[in-house]
Amino acid sequence: MLGLFLGTVPTAAQADPDPNLTITQVTLDRTSVAVSGLNTYPINVTVKGGYRSSVPDDTIVLNVILKRTGGTGGRGDIVSADLKLTGGTFANGTWTGRLNVASTANGTFKVTGVMTGPYGGPDPGTPFDPTPYAGQTITVKGTNQPKITAAVNPRIVPFGKPYTITWAVTNTATGKPYGTRIPIGLGVDTPCAEGGSPMYKTGTNGVITKAYTANDAGALNCAHLYTDPYYIVGQWLFPARPTVIAAVPSKASAKVGTIVPVNGSVANMIGSCPIQLQRLYGRTQWRTVSSGTVRQSGRFTLNAQPSYRGLIPYRAYFPACQPYVAAVSKTFTIRGF
């Protein structure tokens, strides 16, 4: 599969904890659970604390954050669903709800904080950081964990052309599908970073093929399996794009030891990527003799330096740089004299 896999979804800029929130106690009704496959195990969560506000609003919800302390699951943290005020007063009350534990949380997790929800909010604005709280630890035994793979067609997507991605959900323990239709979020660009991807369903073989527009290839593409309020497992990628590279020396010949600028370009370049000038040694061995960076404009300049008399073959080499595939320019020569 070509494309970039991101182990963690991009996150918003961090802020300080909500100054109005005070936490006195966080309680989980389980210290260990076993979860298999696509199932989730609901743990009851109780938070006691208060929210200071000149205009109390009992619609405020809380989310408990747990960070991984051990194990080999696919997530670094898990988050409770929105906890609602169910007892006491707004300033001194009790919030309750569920923590939905997925099999991909295999390992141990510790309560590290509580944040003002809903998870991912407020919107618009930057979410508050969790208010720190050192709480209970839970152990999760996750088996038959789901995995998402992706196959892009065409494998390298030409500029200006549509494409498809076949997403497949399989059981990592068996390598086979679960035999049921699975709700899956398929997003492009912003939803891949912030959530809210449109929902679809796979076939009973765990596979779904989605068509994308030419513009979608330049953005982040993603697939997620969700539980409230986080993803169980996800896959992110930029479809691979072709690299069209050209390079021309500023002089066709130069005195031995003289630096000769080599100017070139990479078509449809977005961002910056490394670029190398290579010289042919012997009949088949190319070695890097100069390095640089492709500018935002797609242009680059490298330096050749003829080391002997006669025709010396060179080429520009573009290493794979997401989402562009590796490529070389046509070979050119500089005559040393």
C-alpha cells in the first residue's frame, strides 16, 4: 500500500485546563475487562466535583481521560463518553456515564484527568486541556483486534484524475473479516483531523470501495471505526502522487573543479522536499554529490563540480517524499576540461 499511515490523528493546539472545573473524585466500577473483536465493554464512571460559573448551566458535560501505562494496544489513550450531571448541584455535584472500552485498548490505562466536554469541543474554539487527576488503573485484555487496510486505485494517482480506495477491516488474530457489516467513517481533509467523517457500512466481507474526486487526492484520506466518543482504530493516508522532475546544468562544459549550478523543477509540487544531484561512477553506480531542497515554487538548484576531463553523467534524484514517489530526471552530461 502506498500512502502515509499516521499512528495518531493530528490534534488541535493545546490550551490550559478549564479554570472553572474542580475535581474531587473519579471512580470506575471495574479494574479489569476483557473485550474481543468489534465489541466494547461499558464501564460505569462517576465524577464528583464542581463547576464555577456566574450563570450555572447543567448542560455542561465532562469527559474522563485515561492514558496508557503498558501493553501493546493500538491506542495511547481512551476517553469516557459525555458524563452528565445526575446528582447534587452544579457547583458541587456528581456526573455519571460510561467508558466504552474497545479491544484495541489492550493493555493498562490510568485515569489522568477530566476535561470539560463534549469531547473535541468547544466548537468553535480550542478545547481545554484536562484538569489533572491521578486516579484508578484498569487492565484491558483485548483479543481479535480489528485492523484497517487500504488499497488505492490507481496505485499512483495522476494529477487531475479521480481514484478509488478499497478499505478492508480484518481480524488481526485470524486475518479474516468478521462476517458482518461494519459501520465505518470515511473522511477527507478536516474530518480526518477533527472527527465527523461521514458514516458508511462495509459488506459482510469487511470491505468497502469508495470513489474520490481528483481534489481529494491532495488531502488526507482516512477510515475509522468508532465508539462513543473516540475511534477504535483508524487508518490515514495521502494517495501517492507521480513525480515529474527535470534538471539542466547552467553550463555544458566547465574547467575541472569549477562549480556548475544545476537548475531544475518538480511539477505540481506542494511544500518542500529533499533533492539530490547524483554522478555516475563506473557503468551503473550512482552516488550523491550534492543535496538541496525543492522550494515551494517547485524549483531547485544543485551544484555539480566536474572532477576529471571528459563527459561526466549526472542526474537529479528525488527521494520519496509524501505523497510524491521517488523519481529521477533524464541523465545529462557536463564536459570537464
